[in-house]
Amino acid sequence: MERRDFIGTCGCCAASALLGQGWAPPARIPRPDPKSDEGGLWALMDREEERLRQSPFLMRDAALVAYVQAITCRLAQGHCPDVRTYVVRSPYFNANMAPNGMMQVWTGLMLRAENEAQLAAVIGHEIGHYLARHSVESLRDAKSRSAFAHMVGIIPVAGTLAALGLVAGAFAYSREHERAADRMGLELMAAAGYPPLEASKVWANLLAELQAEKDWTGDAAKRSVLFATHPPEKEREAKLEAAAKAMGKADLDPRAGALRQAIGPWRRAWLEDELKRRKFGESLALLGRPTKVDPQDGEAGYFLGEAYRLRAAEGDTDRAQEAYQKAAALPGAPPEVHRALGSLHRKAGRLPEMCEAYARYLAARPDAGDAEMIRSYLKKGE
């Protein structure tokens, strides 16, 4: 297929034809003429990619980056050589691919994915935008071009997380584009051996987080740009689920263990980042999922207690203590769970329980920064 013909078929009105039976990804996309609108867009993104490489928020763990790049390559197939994946340390749910093949995957997304298939669903969606060259269509729209020019005007703050967010959100696609990318993402998932049904769960979980905040108004679009620019949340979840069921392949392995192993060395740091957002309703919804899916997840149980403790609403002290106590008996719980229990017992005047909890903490962390303070509590019997 000629490149100009592919451009024509990728319009939102032709999405159903492009994704019909036997659909396959198009041929690799050559670099456009530098003098064209698209060539200028690529040049701009090339500069931002160079800035991204210097960002302090860029994850430089070779194994982690290779893991995400491998998922991208399974999905992108022959386009793999043209896609560069960057993992950005940010607690927010986000992924984006620029038209030049620069892919950002934020750690908040990886933390929220329950398995590799769910992560692949989001990456596949972004690859769909790339294959259909939706950013070029958006650029050629006068309104989008004006918005993009505004973004370019404030991009000199590059290197900050805000700048990365601006680049990642530079392309506001139409809902027709989003629907087409959803469908392409499902096709790419299935071809790569992932169960497409996992895609609908991503958005259901994200909506559940927003609904868990105390200031929830019922309008997801006002709480998240992802719901503002994408199809209505219930429509999207339903259509993804229906399309996935029609494709079958529900018995494919979602590879939950592979994702857990890949993010394992970083999970605690990312959970700490999550709590620093101080969106405790969302964090509690997030942390409640792994404790339900895997009741033996001591690490998630500890952070569930931390979320309750930091929120400090009525009854949260008791909820935190319950979460800590459950986590303390599970594998994977950090020693700090005993310090947290000791502090609660100390405040409540339960000295024997305090001493037991603090002793367990010191046994595991004898050189901790607060070890001397903890020993003084034990010595004084406070």
C-alpha cells in the first residue's frame, strides 16, 4: 500500500474498513519531508526526545526498560525498529507515543496494571495512534494546530515533570481517533498473544479510583484528561469488552507474574510516590486491588495501612492498624510495618504490644536511621 493511500484510509470515517477481517499493521513509516507539516512535527519531537533522555525522571534501569521495550516490540511487530520506549518515573497513569516513534510509559501506569496484558493494552492503543498517524491529522486541523503551538510556546520548562506531561499530552485526539486506536490495540494484543478482554479492565479500574475520592461528582471528564478526551467511560468499557469477547482468545495468558517480577525492585519506591500524590481515596482503591487479587501481598497491605494513616479520617487509625496487622503476617511485608504498629501501640498506651512490634522492627533494621530513637522508647518503656 502506498503511504499516501494509507493516510487516506486512516481517517476516522474509514476506521471500520481498516480494522476489518484480516487487518494487519501497515508497512513501516518513512521519515517525512522536513519541509512538510509532518516533517516539522517530527523535528520538534526529535528535540523533545533528546531532552527526555536528559530528564531526571527517566528510569535508567536497563532490565526494566528492556522489559517494556519487549512488550512494545511484540505489539508493534515490524515497526519495532522505529519505536523507542522511555519509562518515566511519575505516579500518574499515562502513556504516549509521539509521531516520530518516541514512546513514554509512566510508572503510575505500570503500577496500576494488574498484569502484562493490561500494560500491553495501553501501549497497543498508543501504537494504534502511531500506525494511523492520528497526530498528523490533528496537526492539520486548525484548532489542534493552535493548541499545539501554545504547547510549543511553553515547552522550554523541559526537564521538569510538567514539561514531560505537556509533551505527552500534546496530541488531543478526537473520540473517533480514540475508538479506532482502541480497536487497533485489541488487534495488536491478540496478535501478540495477550487476552484482549484485559483492555476493558484497565479503564474500569481507573474509573473506580476516581470514584473513590471524597470529592467525586460523577463526572470523570472533570477529574482526568484521559476521560475528557476519550469516549465516555462506560461506553468505552462496554465496547472494549464486547469487541474482545467477539475476538475470543480469553484463555491466553495475561502474564501477571512477568509484570510483577519486572517491577519488583521498584514497586516500593513507586508506591511511596503514589502516596505523595495525597489522593488517598484513589490510592486506597489502587491498593485494595492487589490485596483482593493476592491476599498474600504483604507489601500492598503495608501501604494500604499507610494510606489510611496518612488520610487520617474518622476510623482510619483502626483501619490502618488492621491493615498493618494483616500485612505483618504475610510474605513481602517490609519491616517498617512493625514500626508502624509500634507507633500506633505507643500512642494508644499499649506498651507490651509496642515493645514487641519495635523489637521486630529493630531485629530486621538494626542500622535504620531511627533505630536509636526506637531503642530509647524501648529503654524508657514509653
